[in-house]
Amino acid sequence: MKTLRPFFYLLLAANIVLAVLSALPLLGIRPPWAPSGEADRLARQLTPEKIQLITTETRAAPASVSTAITPTTDIRTNIDPNALACAALRNLNLEATQQLSDRAARQGDGLSVRLIGVTPTSYWVNIPPNGGKEGASKRGEVLTKVGVEDYFIERKPGPNQFAISLGLYLNEDAAKRQLEQLRKKGVTTARITVRDNTGNNARAEISGRNEYLEPLIKDFLASHKDAQRESCQPGN
């Protein structure tokens, strides 16, 4: 009986210890040897200070704003070489209009020229000035003596002032016949002067294709400094 009593007290003490240890989790106390829970395992695996949160923020454009891509357009002014055009030149004399007409004619059917303000050339039979007003008066007296009464003294200032005019003819042959008649009467100082009655009052309108028109106008203006370009309508 005495042998069982120590064993009884030892068993009782062990039960008491086990009871206390069992009650520890209820009190929030975990023994060192107890296996860790899920929360503790995650706490050991995760290092909060080494965790970097990366957030991707997608911002939508406001509904009122629309993005449009406008293509770059190379705007060039292209002149159609086959298009009909018209250019006018003014301040031309008779010789200039003839040169312009000849150049246009060499372009074939590409260009047409319309001349405005051209006065036909005239042929002036005259005795050149010599000795001023007094010399003109003396020559007039001589002409009257030989039977030439159809004359007048040019009094307009200029290179022909005090010349004796003996006739103005549109036909060169008519002027030559008059000159011959005067020589038969002994008037040997008479001459024929070709007059351009157009002056610089002529105007030319050139119509045709651009490829022919523009080079012609450019070259002509380069050699005729007094000519001036104006606009006109093709076919007028």
C-alpha cells in the first residue's frame, strides 16, 4: 500500500501539469514547443517592409475630348500645261507687235495673237529741215516756183520741225511715184520716211496653252523693257 502512494502523487501532478498546459491556449498563451498556426507561418514567410505594392492606374480620356490625327498634306500649286490661258501686253509699237506675232506663229497652233490699237504704217514724202524757219520758208518759195503747191511746213517741235511735208501715203509705191514726179521738177532733196503711226499704243492679247504661252511672255518681256503685262480672258 505504501508502494502505490508515491506513484499516485506523481500521476496526480502530471495530470495537473497537463491540465494547466491545456488551459494555456484558452488564456492566449502559446507554449514554445506548440506547432505554429497558419497565421504564424505566413507572418514568418512575409516580410512587410520588403513588400512593394505596384498599382497600375488607367485614366480614361474625358468623354468630351476626342483625339484626331490630321494627316499632313503637301499643298502645291500645279499649273496644267494643257489649260488655256491668256496674257496681254501693252505699250507696244508696230515693230514689237510684228516680232510678237512672228514668235507666236513659230509655236504652231499653240498660240493666237489679237492686236489692238495698231495703225498702219505710212510713207512720208518730205524735205528734211535745214536752216530752221527761214530755211523752210525759202524752200517753200522754190517749190511754188516749180509748180508744187501741195505742201506744208512742219512746225511741231521735234526732230522734224521745219521739214517740208509733200505727202503721206499708206502705199509705198504711191510714195515712190510722188518722189519721182518731184525729181522731174527739179526737187532732188525730197525723201521717203517710213512712219510708225502706232507709236507705243498697241496692245496684244495672246491666247493658248500654258506650256507655250508662259515661255513666250517671259522671253518677250526680257527683250522689251517698255512692254507691260496685263490679264485677259481666253477667247475674248
